[in-house]
Amino acid sequence: MITVDQALAIVLASVEPLGSESVRIDQALGRVLAEDIVADCDLPPFDRARMDGYALIAADVVDTPATLSLIGEIPAGQSFEGTVSRGNAVKIFTGAPIPLGANAVQKVEVTESDGATVTIKERTEPGQFITPRASEVKSGDTAARKGEAIGPAVMAVLASFGYSSVRVAIQPKIAVISTGSELVEVAQKPVGAQIRNSNTFTIASYASQAGARIEILGIVPDRSEDIVKALEAAASHDLVITSGGVSMGDYDLVKAVLLEMGANVSFDKVSIRPGKPTVFARRERTYFFGLPGNPVSTSVTFNVFVRPAIRKMLGAQKTTLPTVTARASCEIRDGSTRRSYLPARAFISDKQMTAEPLKWGGSSDFVAFMNANGLIVVPEDVHLIPAGSDIELMLLNPF
Ligand code: AMP
Ligand code: MG
């Protein structure tokens, strides 16, 4: 059986970025940059006042109070035509360009003016309250890099450097299919041995958060011909994610159907717990993940294998979820010889990231899993972790 690292390496070596497209800035939130963002101007574009006050020559305000002649004013959006010479000052407002000749600003709070003159009551140093031209960014600098996600703060950068449209990664189109003859739609009341389909919505949500475009293809019963039909219907997508039907039971048909359809199955078992029967396959230009149906197994395998595939398709800089070193809040026992991903609640205690495994009923317990914000990674050969030890924690809600 292949290891988690081997399986992930296969996935990442298989899928490729899908290319780029241009979108308007107001459509770009959450997309991944497919070009470097280059500054087309200095920031600030001129020496800029940081305070409302008076632009002056610092040498005039060594001994205070000092009274200067007022020769004009500069609201934001305007420039001063003249030059400030010794003994003069110009009234200035935050964000306005410093007039020629002036080398400092003194804030209005420590001044007194009668309209014709201004008296400065505090010594003023050269450069005071001036943000020099290009001190933040120089024209031609790269301000944001290809592969970065576009969040609200990146928006300001796009806007300020004139990117009314921007090249972003093409989003993978993903089909989500839930297999299982026991499944009924959310709006239905399950009877007898039925259960409601929840995996579709978990997978679709994770995939959408990872940056993909989702099409929900619903529930498919455990019958080969129905599974074939559903997978055929999904064949125009970049990626198809199924849940259920990959274990060893007589009605676990997903892998057999993939093979029958001529798909190339890269792996169908991984040394991971939960999630051992995870399937990864390809047919023509479509990739398939067959995830196990138990809802926690579905979530774990999505985050460990599928999310990186989506991020790679998006050309993202980082494909896997980040892991940090945390402290075990209690003793952890794990009999498995596979690598375990234990749902955990991480919190800060004494300035130290601490993780506590959830009390849960196993990989069907999706209600307990709601409280997980991380997965404790227990290596294959570790079976007992004493309380207080360092552990590896995969963060489910990355920054
Ligand atoms: P399977 O992987 O098909 O053997 O399913 C394992 C367990 O997960 C069974 O108890 C299923 O009822 C449950 N399960 C499978 N698919 C879903 C789904 N879409 N939503 C919720 N539970 C599911
Ligand atoms: Mg099933």
C-alpha cells in the first residue's frame, strides 16, 4: 500500500495548471493571480503630507514660537504653484503634495493662525510628517505575485496600479457525485435504512473554498449502469469527485466502473486513517477522486488529497494545507500502522498552540467533526503520544 506522501506526489505530478483568463477587478475576489502585479507609479506619487498643518522650512522653526507668513493653501487633489522660501509657510492637508522649497510639516494642533501669519509653537525637524515619494513602492516594483490569492487587501493593490482587469487562473470545473442506494435528498425524511446525503454539500463547499467551480450531480444508487451514466455525464469536467462505493463490499463499484470505462487508476488504497480506500484515476483530460463515504473520511481525504489537486490546477503557490507544531493537550493513543489524521480542536494556551483530539464516535460522526479546526497527524510508527508532547497539526482553516 502506498504512503500518503507517495499518493500526494502522484496527484501533484499528474494534474497541471489550467491556464489563465482575464476578469474585471470587481469579479476577481478569491481568484488566484496568473500574472505578477507591477506598480505603474511610485507610491506615494509625490512627497506627501501626513498631517493637516503647515508646510514650511524646518530651519525657520528651530527656536519656537516662530511666526511665518502664510502664502497659500493646498487641499488634497491640488498642487501649490509657487515655492516656499525662508520665513513662509503654506497651509496643507493630509494627502496633499509638499510644495517646492518646504522640507517639513507641522501639525495644526501646535500652531495658531490669524489667516495672514501662522505661529508654530513646537520645534520642527526636517522631513517631519512627510511620506517621501516612492517610499512605499517604486514604479516597476512587483507588488503581488502570480499564484497569490486575491483577497480584499490585494484589491487595493490592483486598483492603485490600474488593473481594471487582471489575469487569473482558470477555475477547475468540478462535478460532485454521491453514490449510495441508502441516500436520500436533503428535503426528504429518511425512512428505514435510508440516510440523507450530506457528503455532496461538504465536498462542494470545500472545493468551492479551494477555488473551484462546482456542479452538483446528485445521488447515484449502487448500480454499475447508473454509476457509468453519472461518470459519463461528468466527463466534460476537469475533476470528478465521488463519495462512497470504494470499500471492499459487494456494492462498492466505483473503482470497477472506472476501470470498465477505460480510466487509468493511479491508486485505490492509501496508508491513511481514516480514508484508506481513496481512489485516484484519470480518463482523457478528466481526473477522478473516489472518496470513501463515511463523512469524516470524506472530509479528511478531501483536505489531504483533493484540495492540493485543485490548488495545483489553479497554479497556487501553496497546494497543501499548512501544518504547525502544537502541544498535545492529553495522551493520544493510536494503534494504526497507517498515518492517522485525528480530528482535533486547536486553541492557544499559555501562548502555545495546543491541540485536543475530539471525542467522537469514529469516521461517521460528522456532528463531532464540526468542532474540528485541525487534524493531528500521527506518523505510521507512532502509537502513543504523551500529554504535552510536540505534535504535527494540519490546520483546516488556513490563513
Ligand atoms: P461507503 O463508503 O459507501 O461504504 O459508505 C460508508 C458510510 O458512509 C455508510 O454508512 C454510508 O451510509 C455513509 N455515506 C455514504 N455516502 C454518504 C453521503 N453522501 N452522505 C452521508 N453519508 C454517506
Ligand atoms: Mg456505499
